[in-house]
Amino acid sequence: MLNTETNTPAMEKRILKAAYKALKRRNLTAFFEHGQWWIEHIPSGAQWSVCDVSCPGCPEGFAFEQVTQGSED
């Protein structure tokens, strides 16, 4: 099972930690839907799909693909 398919509180913490580093935003939330993790910027509604990756510059082994722009970007 991939990390992004693991719905546990510990994985949520790992993903949020990586999202704060990678996206350089505050007010993020993580949620598990459709069998994977997603990140949302609460004020704007911008959303990212969480992807498993292995690369030197990827925090905690995750990358974030933006799927919704949001209203304040």
C-alpha cells in the first residue's frame, strides 16, 4: 500500500508537515477522500492531490499537484 493510500492519524501528520514545507502556506488541512490524501488551503479553497515520490528535494517523500486554484491565489 502506498503512503498516500494509508488513512491513519500518523500519516495525516506526516503529510501536513510535508505540505507546510513544500507549499509554504499556513492554514492547511489534510483530508482523506476517494482512497487518497488531499491538502486544502482553508482561506482560499485551493486544493492539492498528494502524490508518493522519491526524490532528493521532496519533503517526507510526497509531492503536491494543484487541482483547484482557489479564490485568493
